[in-house]
Amino acid sequence: MKNHTRAQTTWYRIAATLNRYQRDAAHSLVTMIEREIAAAQYHILVEASKLVLVDQDRREIARRLRERAEQLMASPSGAPRRR
């Protein structure tokens, strides 16, 4: 799912619970969410590119990427853990 689509979906969920006056404030939050999604995708692509450059078996690289993705989803805030 593209960043804008993800942010828009989140926006609709938030907007459903807000009144008309609160929606303007929530719109800026959606923009921030969109940026966070883009930053996370960038981080993952950079990490993947580093692993591809390593002289390892493709299955090992895939396993390491899967572990990092699972760590991301397991963290309480949903934010990537710093190394």
C-alpha cells in the first residue's frame, strides 16, 4: 500500500470519530503519519540494500529481513528499535 493511501485510510478512521472542527487539526496528524510511514519504508530499504551487499546466502538475507520485520511489528509503539 502506498504511503498516501495508508495515511488516507488512517485519516478516515480518525475523522470518523472527530467533529468538523477537530478535523483540521487531525489532518496535520495524518501528514505526520504519512511522513513516518515513508521514513520507515526508507529505513527498511536501506537495511535491505546493506544486506544484499553482504556476501551471504540469499536465504540468510531473507531470514534476517524477516526477523527485523517481526521485531518492528512486536515493538509496543510500532516504531523500529534502535540498534
